[in-house]
Amino acid sequence: MRPDSRSPLRALVTALTVLATAATATLAAGAAPAQAAACNGYVGLTFDDGPSGSTTRLLDALRQNGLRATMFNQGQYAAVNPSLVRAQVAAGMWVANHSYTHPHLAQLSQAQIDSEISRTQQAIANAGGGTPKLFRPPYGETNATVKSVAARYGLTEIIWNVDSQDWNGASTDAIVQAAARLTNGQVILMHDWSANTLAAIPRIAQGLAGRGLCAGQISPQTGRAVAP
């Protein structure tokens, strides 16, 4: 009777082993496609006018929600807040040039434009932010002279595809809805100092994830968001 009693037990163990092996194989097979499909596209999240008293909270919110962004810093603020520039880099953000004093560059002389751009490059580098490769003219205002001066410093001019309107008092809901319009490769304008934008970050992250979009890096070659 003893050999017979072992047979069902042995059969049961064998069956369980087969099932476990099959389950493991199924999970392994499904893991790779799921991971690969996590990012069906990339968008560029950008924040202008920092670093400021809001920067630390903004960085915390971005990091907690698994987002990376491009920070278009004003040179005058980078110069007086170097620790915040370093914090941006430490948080995995990309630091870019947004002029020194935020003037209407298209109304300035070539020498004045040069000063605005070159001083910001220097201020960011001195603060530990590296040498920016991207430049956003204040108000999105540009002309041939602005473009040529930016190019002289190896900068690619980046405007935006979607304006969150946070600078114009847009509500958190409206900012979330603006981000929902982003498609692969596109860039959205937001601001470092906006409390409504800060509040929108978790919902922006959720909305992007739901559409298979990830926060990417803006390519200096194309000006479009790409994989980091």
C-alpha cells in the first residue's frame, strides 16, 4: 500500500511543478512587452522663470510622480540661487536658458541680446547646472537676430506646442486639461512659480501614464521630446 500511496502524491507534486513553471514562463513572457509598452511616446514638460522659492516643492512633486522636466531658468535667479540649480540637476531635471532678466528680446539690439544669453549661460554653468543646450526666449518672442545669437552659443530655440496658461491664472483643472492635449514629441509651457501648476502635477502624471506617454528630454537636434 505504501508505494501506491506515494504515486498520487508524486503525481500531485509533478502537476504543481508543471503549473508553476508554466505560470513563471507566462509572466516572464508578458513582462518584456509590458515594460516596452510603458512609453508609447514622450512629451516635454517645461517650467519657466526659476529657480524660485517654489522650486523645491516643484522638484519634490515631479520626483514623487516619476516625472522629469526641462527648467528654463532666468540667469539672474540662477546667479543668486545656485543651490537650487544644483537641486534641479540632482532631481534629474534638465537646465536650460531663459535669458538673464526676461526682457522682450526682439526689441533689443544684437549686443543686448548677446548679453542676456551669454550671462545666463555663465550663471547656470557657475551654479552647477552645466552648459545649457536649449534656449527659450521670454514670451516666445523671437526674430532672426535672436535666433542667430542663440545659435552662436550652441543653443536650440524651444518654444512650445501647448500653453498651459498658468501664467494667466489658469485653474488646476485647466492646466491638467492642457496637458491632456499633448501628443508624442510635443512640449508644454508651464511656470516654476505657479501654485495651480504645482497642484496639477499628480494629475498630469496620471493622465500621461494613462495614455502611455512619458516625460522625456527635449532634443537639441529636433526640438521635440524624445526618450531621456
